Amino acid sequence: MAFLTKDFILTTNKEEYPKALKAKAQTKKDQAKLLQLDNWKEEVISKTLDHRYQKESHLFLTKEELIKLVEWKLEKGKFRPTLRKLVSSNDETVVKQVTGRGYDIFIAYIQGKEEFLTSVKKSLDEFCKLKGVGPATATLILSLFPSVGDKKVVPFFSDESFMYFNDIKIKYTLREYLDIYLPKVEAIGEETGINDLSIIEKFTWTLFMNGKTDSNTSNSKRASEDTAAPTKRRK
């Protein structure tokens, strides 16, 4: 995707994301639920995990946190009625152990001991050992890892963000995430200097919900700059 800037992405997330989220919430029977869960995901659980990491250099999710995270996923994306039940069937201790091991694997990348993609794949494989946790939910769990220096934060494998880039049916496989989706998000991160790739997922989710795709966003941005360029030269 060409002609993007960090400011453009951050401004879109700040101004347009809340509108798109509210529009999505208005399609729900319980309109307040998605907004409340999104606030929890953005403000509460992220700070909770950051505190855990700063205090212990170790992360985990409780069973209650995992269930709530899945509820956010179901409210915001495609609803799958059996998913919450499956996730709820996990033992509390097992949830803490498995998510803890998955996050510990990613810490090896944070500490410079392992390559990014290697750690991502190993972490996602570990999270998928939990009942009801597939590749998409696993990426959601890993996307909560706090931002540390210039290290990357992985993006959530959301339907809408994937469809923003790809006019193909999503298969929800780990290979699809690593080989098709993640490289496109990383390319924008490198272009704009954004290491927290969850910011780009949020940006592309917003654009897709507003009826835009990678191709027409690039064309629109290019046309805008081409139009502005002669005006700038006349000054």
C-alpha cells in the first residue's frame, strides 16, 4: 500500500475507528456490549498485561480474561456460538500455564534471542493447545503483548483486516496468517515506522468497515497527493 504515513494511520484510528465501531455496535441487539468490551480490550486488559510484564517479566491470561477476549472477538467479528463454550471448558490452571508458556516463547524475540517469525509461530502453536483457540484467537492473545522498544507487536488475524488486503476467502490457517496476511501488515509498518502492528490491523479494519480496500485506498491517496502537488509548487 503506497502513500501512507504514520500520522494518517493514527488519525484514522483516533477519528474514524470509534465511528466504525459504533456503527457495528448498532447492528447488535445489545448495542452497548461491543463498546464496553472494546473499551476493556483497549484500556483495561492491555494495561493489566503491561503491569504484569513490568513487574515480573512474565505474562499470562486468566480464564476469565480469555473468555472476555473471545467475547470481544465474537461481538466485533463473525459470531460463532460454540466458541465461547469451548473456551470456557478449559481449566483455569491450564489457561494460565499455556498462555504463560506462549508469552514466554515470544519474550525470546523481545530479548533478541530468536527471530520474530520463529517466535510468532512457536507462540501461536502453544496458544492453540487450548480448547477453542485456533490461529485467529491465538493471534489475538499474542497481539496483547506490550510494546517494548523497537520490537514488533503482532496484529490480530481479523476477518476484516485480512479482507481489506485480499479478495479471497479466508481459511483461518496459521500458514495463511504467516505467509499472506502478516507480510502485508509488516510492509506498512516498515513504510510508516510503526512497530506495533496491531495499530495497522485496527486501521485496516476501520477502512474495510467503511467500504475501502487496499487498492482503492492506495489510488485515493495517490490521487489526493497528485492533486495537491501542483498547488504546492505554485506557492
